[in-house]
Amino acid sequence: MTLYNRNVRQDVRELGELLGEVLEEQTSAAAMDAVEKCRTSAIAYRAGDIDTRDPIREALASDPVDHQQTVARAFTTYFELINLVEERERIRSIRRDSQDGTLDGDLESAAAQLAELDPETAQLILDETLIEPTFTAHPTEAHRKTIKAKLREIASDLETLDERLLTDKETGQVWRDLRAEVTSLWQTAQVRDHKPAPEDEARNVQWYLENTLFDVVPEVYDELETALDEGLDAPVDIPKLFEFRSWAGSDRDGNPYVTPEVTTATLQRQRRVVLQRYAEELESLLGALSQKAAQLSAGSAFESTLEAALDEFPGRTQEIRERYSGEPYRQQLALMRARIERVDDVRPGGYADAEAFRRDIERLEESLRTTGAETVAAAHVRPLRRQVETFGFSLAGLDLRDHQQNHTETLVEALAREGIEYGSFDEAERVEFLTDAILQDEPVIDLGDTTGLSETAARVQTRFDRLADWQDQYGAEAIDTYCISMTEEPSHVMEVLFLADQAGVVSLPEHCGLDVVPLLETEYALSGARRIMGTLFENEAYAAALDARDGVQEIMLGYSDSNKENGFLAANWSLYRNQKRLADICEAHGVTMRLFHGRGGSISRGGGPMNEAMLALPNSTVTGQIKFTEQGEAIAEKYSNPRIAERNIEQMVNAQLRARQRSLESPREEVPEDWRSAMETMATAAREEYRDLLDTDGFVQYFEQATPITVIEDLNLGSRPASRSDERTVADLRAIPWVFSWTQSRCIMTSWYGLATGIETYLDDGGSLETLQTMYDEWPFFRTTLDNAALSVARTDLEIAAEYAALASSDLRERFFPRLSAECERAGDIIKRISQRDTLHTRDWLGENLDRRNPYVDPLNLLQVRLLGQEDRDEGEERTLRLTVKGIAAGMKNTG
């Protein structure tokens, strides 16, 4: 059976031709000649037909500014279209493999594994599983919202051409629409004129939740239910397996624009969006559940509950009964819609919370089953129940976040007004004071009184003061997590618990309305995990708070700053070891750990396939619950298309079920001593080499001269500043622009530097290549780490990187570029020896994608280098330079 009308090569060719036709219409002949000369010369060089890139440089050097901008826009637009083509090919591949039964990581294989267990164990694994993707507003999304909307229209047209049987006339109409959309795309500004506000970032996240995930969630549950029904002998209950959270509109760390007013607006908008979706679903159900009472018995419990509920709505009872006379299900649905419309309304009768709404849906579902309409319940009502279980009345729970220093400064100021010199206390004294203050009944400070406080302290106090109001109005589940950046001491966690207590969100021992989450991201914090968490678990006040939160402690691990501080290999090993250490600490204190992985989109920041990362975690850390960030362009790549979003969620459910089963069977993953010793040797040497590079005099200046960091800092990508201070240091620079800059220059050292040195040190010390090969074959952690590094080495292009290095002063270039180049080349060689592959490509399609993309990225890189090398750039050149950043990001499919 043929599922599709087209293939990837046809899509690339025809969309490329269409773009060329639009350019001929919209640009001058001279500008089009410049584009074509750059394109053909780049292809010829990559094919080996010419031995120099000089024709590209000459074309760019001789072109006026408007022609250069046309070149930048042309190649950027090409990549935007090609990304849609590859998305379409991914959908084809998913469906073909599904039909052939060769799809890896699907729900059927997860069900088959559960079927091998006894029913009690299978149910236990399901009950313990909870997956929490958490969307952040980190500034790595290079697309404007307007551009994204146009690209989704083009993607829809490609789907129509590919999946529908069209007449010649209909095909022509679709291509006419495509031409119009590509023309409009070309005529629309690609680069933002201003930074997005936090509200814009929150709306961006909400778009994916509202327009994709809300509809995908019930489909995933339906597939899993079908797979389990077919695979298991005994029935099991499928609980809530995943929910979505967000930092957009609530992450205050380093972003002064995220105010309490922004958080309030975000909560309001999310509530409004999800209630509107429920109203639409109920309206749809009114058409489906048209059964007449005379033809069924809805059950006495259902009928009595309906009558009682109607009596509570005297103003609508007569209307509902008359309009849906003899149709009990429609009466119930009309009543439910009326109650949804009155949530947060001044009129009485609205649902108090999502649980009350869910109970009504459950009663409706149960009644349908008793009437023999199980298929109706499964097809129409159960999906709504799954949506309510997942999205509640908040769409996504918000996580608050701020830097620990801000909490400490607030307490120093606020307590000084009470005559308490908190700033002079040592760590033990701070913990003791906070413990006593939390356990006493009377408040210590008035959060509502910000008179005389600094701006930072006033904002922190106001945030906690408003937290109680937010939970009262929107429910605790809407905003019940507080993450503390740069946690390094137990007092940093106790300070947040204290502020929550002063706000009335915590009232021990009975109630704790907040998960207080330490973010461990520095080597000092990670190595001090036992000191930090052990002190907290043994603290009377904190232990009471944990008991009130069902004994679950969420701990966030920072992949970005850990990598920036230690280098790729050492950071990965440190995170692996410290996850196990945290698991041991939690187990020793009878605490259930939920790890929150602060992963970025790039390999350097913990990126890569999430399902593979889940399976590579130490067994002892897999408690069933897992949380991780989704950032920037990775959100669009994973969740903009419903089929790809469904596939991503399926893979994550599959991986987590398998990982939890494995952890139950082998709670203590036995890693051979020689493997651990090898990793220690490699990681130590890799970190020393990486730190030596960063600490070498002049390296920061080289970074500034040989990458587009100065341009990236000024881009209107996100609302958050690029650096924590005005001074240029690697330590103060945020991880995203750090990685983004190296990626743009095609020298992605952030995800391979030090690797070769580390491995060679191990081998030189008597280590065995055969041991490393065995580790790669049998240890998921080592294999995933090496494969991720291989991907970044494959995407690195040292020839292009040399163009950027030439921008640096000769002494800096000679000092650093040969060192970077040698490490990269040696890393590629050693990875191939260990993996026993001829290429760095871990997947067949990767090589094809690189071959397709590289010739079209090259002109953008060379144009960017040319513009970076100009001391004085006019406004047009600055705009072109910013556009090259966006185009290279689209071509590399990665920013930071």
C-alpha cells in the first residue's frame, strides 16, 4: 500500500524551484545572479569540482548591501522550506515504520514488555510513572511568530499534496497557494525589530499546548490502552502518565521583565485558553451523545445526580430541559458547559476546580458503559477526561524561579528592619534561625510592606505575597513549584521555604503548598549534594514540609552551566555520578526523588533525543517520575506538528516505562570498576584540558573576535539579557549565547573539547581500546555520551571555522585555533575507533542531511565573516548580519 504521493528529493527540488521563481519575481536580476553564483559555487566546492571558495567571496565582496541582504534572505528562506521538507519526511518514515511493524520505541513494544510481567508489577510501573516536559522561555528561538505561522501554512499545503488524492485542478490550486505563501514569506521581515516581551514568550508556549498537545494527549492514551488491551491478559488501569509545565511568564532568574503582573497575566490567559478548549469539546459532545432516554437506561445514579445538578441552576434548568427534552446526556453536557462558562465568573454555579469537572465526565463515561455504549464512551468521552487529567484548569503548571542571591538579599534587608542581623549569621546560624521561624505560628516579616526595600527585595517579597493569591484563585496545582538557581547551601532552600511560610502558602505540619527545588549546577554544588540535601532532610521544618508533599523531593540538575564550567565529558560524568549520589541520599532518608533535568536544545547543554537520555540514566535514579526542560527551537521541532508531537510523547512514555521496569529489576546498576576508573581518568584529564583552554590568557578575547558573540548579544531573540553582568567573562556569560556563538562559527567546541585528550590520557596510562569498545556496546551512558559528541564533531566544519579564526588577531589565532582544530580531529578519529564505524553519523539520514545543507550554509557563513570583519557597518549591513545569524541557525537546525 502506498501511503504517500511524494518523496523528500521531489520536495527539495520542487520547493527549491518555486523559491527560485519567487526570487526572480521579487528581486533584481543582478541580485538573483549573486544568489545563483553563491549557490552554484558552494555546491561545486563541496562536490570537489573547484578547489577554492574564492568565487563565493568575490561575489559577496562585489555585491552592494541590498544584494548581500538578498543572498542572506534567499538562503535563510531556503532552509526554512527545507526544514519543513525534512519534517514531512520524518512523518512519512514514522507512518511507514509503524505500518511495517519496525517502529522503534512505540507503545506496542512498551506494552509487550509489560505483558511479560505479572499484573501487579505492570500496574505498579504504570502507577509510578509521571513525565513532565517543562517549556521554558530561554532565548534560543530565532523565528518570529509571524514567520512561524506562515511556515505552518506551507507545511499544511505539503501535507495536502502528499497525503490526499487530488485532481489536476486541485493540485494546481494547492501550488498556487504555496506560491502565494512563499511570496508572502519572502516579503515579510525575518528579523525582529524589538525584543519579545515575557508575555510574548508565554503566548508562544501556550500555542503549542493549545493547538497541538491538547489534541495529541488523548490519542497517545488511546494507543496505549489499545496496546495494553491486546498485550496483557489481565486488565490494568492507566493513570495520568504525563503533564506539562512552563517557566514562560514565571522564570525571574536574570530577567527583570518577569514581574508579578506578568505572572498574573500568564495564569489568567492559560486559564482562559483551557476553559475555552473544554467548552469547544463539550459543544462537540452535544452532537455525539444524542441518545433518547426512551431507548436507554442511563442509570439511577446518573439520573439522580443530573436532577440535583439541574436544580442548582434554576436560571438554566427550564431552558436545558426544553431544548434537550428526553436527552439526558445532552442535558448533562449543556449543564457542564454552563458550569465551565462560570468558572472565575461572578455568577454562582461554576466548577470549583478541575477535579469536580472530571468527576462529572467520569459519571457520564460510566453511564455510557452501563448502557452498552462502551465504544461511544471510549471514542468521545474518555478523550476529554484524559485532557482534564492532564491540563486541569491551568493548561500547564507554572514553575517560579529566581537566583538564590536575591532571596538572601531580601532576607538580609527585611529581617534587619526587625532587628535581626541575618547578614552576619554563618550558614549553621541561618539554618537554625529559619527553622525556628518556619515552625513558629507568628509571622516574622510583613511581605506586603516593601517600604524602604531595594528593588530586588521589594520584588521578591511581592512575588511571595502574590503567591498565596495565585493559589487561592487558580488552584495550588497552577503554580506550586519554586526553583532556586545556583543553590549551593542548605540555607538557600530554607530561605524560600521561609518566605512561602510568611506568605501563608506553607503551614506546617499540616500543609505545604510548594515544591522547593534546588538547582544544582556548579561543581561545588554537585559535589556538595550530600551536605546540602542531607542537612535539609534531617531538618525538622524541612522534613515536615516533605511529609506534607508526600515525601517527594524534586532536584534540578543544571546541564548548561555544568558544561560551561567543566567541559562536555567531565560535565556528563559529573552529572551521572551525582545523580547516583542524590539517589543514595534520598533512599537513605526515605525520600522519593524526582530529578528535573535542565536540558537545553543543543548537545552542549544536555540536548539530544530525550528517550535515549532517559534510558541512559543510572537505574537508581529512575523512580518513575521525571521532569525535563524543553527549550527554544527544540519546542517547535518536537511539538509544532501533531504527528511528530505524538511520536515524541510515545517515545518518552516507552522509554520511561522500560527504564522503570529495569530499575525495579536491578535497583543498583552494576558498572564494572574498570569502566568507572576509565571514566574518572578520562573526565579528569578532559576537564583539566578544557579549563586550561578557558584560563589561558587571551582566550576570552579570541572568543569575542572569532565568533559572532557581539551580534548574538544584541539579537532580539528573547526577553532575558545575554549576560549576568556587563563584564565579558565566560563565567558571567549565559550558557545559551556561549553555545550559540560557537555553533554559528561551525566550531562546536562546547560539545567535544577535551574529549580526545581525556580518552588519549586513559589509553596512554595503560587503558584498553577494547575496554572502551565494550563500554560503548554495553553501557548506555557511555554510548549516548559518545554519540552526542560524534554528532557535534560531524556538524563542526574546520574550514569554515578557520574563516572565523582569521578575524582574530594573529597572535590569538595562532595560539588557539590550531589547538581547537587538533582536538576536534583527534576526537573524530577516536570516536570512530571506539564505535567501530567508518563515519561519525549514528543515523543514515544524518549524512544525507549534512550533504544537503552544507553547500547552502557556506555562503551565509562567508557573508557573516565578511560583515564581522568590517569595522564600520551601516544599518543595512547590521540587519544583513543579524539575518545571517538566523539563516545559519536554520541551516544548522540549532542555536544555543
